[in-house]
Amino acid sequence: MSGTFVGMPSFPQAAHEALRNTTLRANLRHATHTIRDRRAKAVAELDDWAELREAGKQIKDHTLRHLDTYLIQLEESVTAAGGSVHWAADAEEANRIVADLVKATGESEVVKVKSMATQEIGLNEALEAEGIAAYETDLAELIVQLGDDRPSHILVPAIHRNRGEIRDIFAREMGRWGRSAPEGLTDTPAELAEAARLHLREKFLRAKVGVSGANFMVAETGTLVVVESEGNGRMCLTLPETLISVVGIEKVVPTWRDLEVFLQTLPRSSTAERMNPYTSMWTGTTDGDGPRTFHLVLLDNGRTDTLADDVGRQALRCIRCSACLNVCPVYERAGGHAYGSVYPGPIGAILSPQLRGTASEIDASLPYASTLCGACYDVCPVAIDIPEVLVHLRERIAQGGAATRDGNRVTLKPAKGHAAERAAMRAAQWAFRHPGALAAGQRLAARTRRFHPRTVPGPGRAWTATRDLPTVPAESFRDWWQRTHGTGAKETGR
């Protein structure tokens, strides 16, 4: 992965700052509650939702187990249909491939479909360094780009902005990027949408190169699929002469029949719609219809390493619906920017540390950005057990820290900041294996309870700064049992 956002602190520090922003919290609460309530109603319409969810899980798991086979089949199908396939091991290689392809056309600007993969690799910045302007055409991505901002949500990148803020951004910045916003622009949704439509239309009609991602790739035919709600994606996919699609290798599905499952679960889980208003599909190139040249860049960028983890690989099932963000109490309060990644929320807390590794402070902190309440697992349309992966990654960080690879040799760099946690776990392990010592410790704790502090020093301050320590009971369960059940209780209590 290309790395964290420049200058981002660890999640606890970033979240602490975000919690002070009352406007941000109000925007997030309103948006997430609205989306998740609508999603719940849309999902409830299907009697076989549980079966569709399990089918999606099984299709994804099967594909991941045989990913090499299906990627080769996909390459053959795309090539047979007139497209060209490029393989990118990391962000740097992917950016170089795209920049070279754009330069080969002689153009100096591209229009873009909303794409998590291109954000992941920092494509816009890489193209800018090569003298190529990349224009976002999704409404929310346009807001983020004009505001020199960062996306904070998978589905709605500008979810942290309200209508008044958007109006101000349009009025202030549109003129620098192209057509200016209309005079007297208000914050009504219709006027904001019309301003964006007029601003983007000239770019659609002028652009010779389009850049996209894809929601799915069908191996048997080489077909790529983009689902969207606005129509801007279709403009980018059909009007330019050259189309370049950057797609993560995990987005492949074996057959059209498999695609049927996800075209039912994705729109209901993301936009709470029965089907997407725009579902665009293309297979290679066709004379007189759409782009004359098509390039597919298949992106690894940490996905193969993630696939090697028996527990963590389930994160690669993700279809980017964002349902987990909308139900997460941590995301609702901290917002997406605190995660330091284009993948915020619960899925980002397990995906980013696997794609990027846990060497940085923020990536090592992300698996702890959760209450483990399980709401994310309940709503996931492909049944990713996010709490399980969070605990798995916490164990990896606490026990071994960051993994480094030298050829075929993998070593674990000792984790920083977890020595006290490891020591406490070892002490607890010893105590539970020695009942006598455990009983003595419980009695001592009960008899000294009046002298116990309400907070703890050191690393524990972060927890007890807003919480009191649990009060120790006057007697342990073991002693209560012996007192109330007689002489045989001591043996039973063991």
C-alpha cells in the first residue's frame, strides 16, 4: 500500500481530536443513522437474505482459494476481447503503468470514476507529479477534491461535510478547476447537484482518457462491472477514447451466475436500493461503441500477503458496501479521517494493517479501534467476521509486532508499547494455573479494597481517564460459596 496519509497520528490521538469537533459528530450521526435505517428496511424485503449472504461468502472464499486460476482466466478473456492486461505488484508499479499509458496517448488530463484502488495507491498525486491532471467526477469525490480534503467514508467520501460547507467549497473553488459555480448558489441539494453537473459536463466532453476501478471482474468473459448512482461513471466509461481500469486482484468472480448474487446484496447494503441506478459492464473493446483502447491494471499491493493469513484473508471478501461503517459506534464518533487510510471504519481497521503492515504507529493502533460489539459482522453481506480478525491482529501486534520478510525468511519485530500487557497476561496465566495463589490474591484484594485507587498510572490512564476502575467486592465468589454452602465448598470451589 502507498502508506498512511501524510502526518497522520495514531488512531487514539486522531480520534481524540475528532471527538472535539461537534459539527463533524453531528454530520456523521445524521448520515450514518439515515443510511443504516434505510438499509435495514431494504434488506428486510428479502426472505432469502441469509442465503444470499452465505452464497456471497462461499463464492468469495472459493475464488480466493483458486485466485491464481481465475486471474489467468481473466487475463486470457480480457486479451481475447481486445483489451490489454498489466500486472502491478505495488502502488509504485501501478502508478508508473498508468502514467506511461496516459503519456502514450499524448494527453495531459484524465477523468476518473470513483475508485478506492486508485486512492489506495495515490494515483492522483502520482499523475500530478508527471504533469497529468486527474479530475474526480463522482459528486462526493468532487467535493473532497475541490476542498483539498480526504475521503472519510467508503460510499460517501464527503459524509463529514454538510450542505452549507459544500456550497462554500463550490463557490470558492470551482472556478480554479474549470467552470465556476453559478452566482447566488444556495445549499439546496438540487442547486448543488446542478452546479456539479455543469462543472463536470465540459470535462466529460473534452476528455480523451478515462480512469476507473471496478466493483467486479468476471473471469469467464473478461467483463468488468461498475455500479453507481449518479451516471458520471458511465460518462467516463463510454466517452473517452482510452479507458484504464485499476482493480484489486480480489475483485474477480468466476462466472456471470456468481455476479448475480452480488448485484442483489451490494446495492441493498450500500445505498439501500433494490438495484443500482447505473450498472455499467464492458468486455474489452468494440468497434464504434465505447473506448477504442482498454487497459486493465491488476493490483496486488499487499493482497497476496493478506491471502496467506488463514484468519485475516477473509477481509479480501469485502465488496466495499460500507454497511459496517454505518453501524459502528467508533466510526460514528471518530469519523473516517482518524483511520489514516482510504479504508476507514471496521473494514479499514482490519484491511489497512494487512495491506500496509503494522510497522507504523497508526497501523499498529487500528486493530484496537473497536469495541468488538459485533454489529459490523451482523450487517456484512459477505459475512466477514471483523471482530475475529481484529482480535487476531491484536494478538499478532502484542506478541510479535511487525512482520518483515527477507526472501523466504519471515521475522517478527518486537512490538512497542505492549510489554505491560504481555506481562499482565503472563501473570494471569500463572495465577489461573495455581488456585491457591489465586484465592490468596482475591482475599488480599477484598481486604484492601478501601485503599484501591479510582484510576491507574502509566498506560492504563487512557482507559481510566473517563472511567472508574471496577469496585472489588467485599469477598470473592470462592469465599462466599464456602460461607454459604458449608465445609465441602472449598473442594467444590476449585
